[in-house]
Amino acid sequence: MAKIVAFPVMALAALGMLLCLGSYLFEFAGLYSPPQNRPLILFLGVFIVWFPTIFLMNRLTADFKQKDMWKAALRGCPSWMQTSLWVLVGVVALLAFLPLALRAQRAYPDIFVLFPVCFYAASFCVTYSLINAEKHDSTRRCLNGHTISPMARFCEECGAPAAPDSTNSASI
């Protein structure tokens, strides 16, 4: 049932992310002057995808410690996707405070429209992870070939380290 919900949420999150980024880039390039209600429309979409994402994320992280919440929630994502999510969040934070730090007099496009991108991207990654977590969890093995739990660094059976090719979330 969770995967049935995850696919449309993932599609809506991708659409919202593309609309926000496109709106910002077109405004930045001076090609498009957005209507006044644009932020309201883009922010309402965040609520549409974020509530189901929270429930799906709870399903992914139920058996894990709070400190490993994001590792557990994103364990079904490839490493490049996890890294891209955190880079995107960092870039949005940097863009939000850069004009303030530079005390720029130039009028920048409305940076407020980029904040929903972080929520849309996190929603996309969590739903993608939910869809692929079972495949990732079932392939985790130690160097001796024993199946290990999703976040384990060492085998619970023999104590051997996790095989390097069996984890993609160790770099977080």
C-alpha cells in the first residue's frame, strides 16, 4: 500500500521541484515575471506532498535510532542522490543569506521560491528510497556473505565488516 502512495507523491514532488527551479531561473534570467500568487501555489504543493512523505518516512525509520533517521530514510537512494539532496539544501541556504552578507543593492529574484525546493527534493528522495529500500536491505551482506541489517557496519553473526559494495549510505 505504501508503494502505491509513494509513486504519485514522488511524481508531484518532482513536478513541484521543477516548477520552483524553473520559476526562479526564468526570473533570474529576466525571461519571465511571475504572477504575485506564485509563492502561494508552490507552497500549497509542499503540503500536498509533505504530509504523505512524513508517514512514509516513519515507515522507513521505525526500527532505527533518531540520530540515524536520515540515513535510514534515504538508504534506498543511490549515494549521488543523497549527496545531491544535501548540496541542494546547502546551496539554497547559501543563496538565501548571500545577498544579506554582501549587502547587495542589486535586486535579486525572490529567493523565497527556492525554499520549497528543499521540501520537494526531500520528499522525492524519501519516496524513491521507500520504493527501493527492500532491494537495498536484502542485498546487504558482510565480507563473509551473511545478511546484515540496513544500518549495520559489522555482521551480527560473525563480526566481519559490511562488504563495501553492499552499502551506499556510508558516505552520509
